[in-house]
Amino acid sequence: MATTNITTTAPTPAGPSTAAAVVQNGPPIPRDGLPLMHPARTPPVLPWPDIGHLAKWSVSSYKFGFGAECLRDGDPDTFWHSDGPQPHFITVDFPRKVAIQKISIFLSWPQDDSYTPSTLAIRAGTGPSDLQDVRVATLEKPDGWITFDVSSEPNEDGNSFKPVHAYVLQVIVVQNHMSGKDTHIRGLRVLGPQEEDTTDGDPFPWKSPDFKMYERLR
């Protein structure tokens, strides 16, 4: 397996370390904001809920048969293949403001070579016109699932990062390895914060992301 390095740049230098931690077969998940590396081709089992199914997904361009659906189909042999001018990007549009903790992305340098992203910018906001950079990730020959926080703001304890609250999340391919033109991304998950058990004996708790979308009346 190729060596994978990830560094994350943030507007504020203070905060948790961003050195990578490797996830193998079921070790404890670090709680200090470390990026996670998972060398398997299937999505890792993580404690953060996948909230991506609640959103509408779109991409800046694609080749026929290699569109946004390939990011969510769970098949490591399919991928989004851009087919247009740079920068290439993925837009995840939620129907309401949600808390976004991390993204988990599957990239494969051995298979995709110069199509593999080397720099990603994560943007968030209430709509396409007010998106702001919240994280930049630099990757060196990645091969596997990489999970990291989208926020750059430390939490109150200073040992992790706060979630980002947004309607829209955008993942931008700033640069590919070897200055490649188009890009391949084989999987993407958008993860919410870990949920604490605060049901207090409620027999019908609003617990799943689907229920939480409609737990309050407007």
C-alpha cells in the first residue's frame, strides 16, 4: 500500500494535532480530532452518523455513467469522473441547516494516478453565494478511506473540533497529483456529530437523522 500523508491547514493555528491515525480492524477511535486512515476498500464503520442521504448531491461536471451517484453507491470500483474545466467540485445541499462534523473520502492513487486529488478545499455556508473555506487538506498518494473534521475551530475542551452548521457543503478539488486535469473520487460520506444518549427514558426518542429532520415544527 502506498504511503499516505495528510496535513490540514486552518485559519487558526491553535487546536488539536492533525497528525494521521491509522484505522485497522476495530481499534479505539481517537477522540482528539486526528484524521483517520482506513486502507480497506469498503467504507469504515465509524461512530459518526452518515447524514449524506438527507441531501441533494451534484457535481461540477461528469462523464456519462460516472456521475454523483458513484460517490454514494458503496462500490469501490465506481467513481465520479469529472469532465469539464477546473476547479472540479461536489456540492451537498441539505434541506435545512445541519451539523457536519467530518467527511470520509475514498481515493486511490495506485488505480487513478494523476486523476487522484492532492489538495482538497472544504467550503460551507447557507447557499452557493456565501460559501467559505473551513478546511484545506493536502494528501500524498492516498489509497483508502480518509476521515477528517471539516471544521478548523477547536471545541471548548481544545481536544477536538466543533461541527460546522450549514445548509451547503462543497468539496473542491484544488489540485490533482502530477497536475492532472480531470479527477476521480471513489466514495464520499458526510458525517454528523456523535450523538449522546439523552433520551431519559423517552420511548419514542427523536434519534435517527431522518427523524431529526422533522423533530421541530416551523
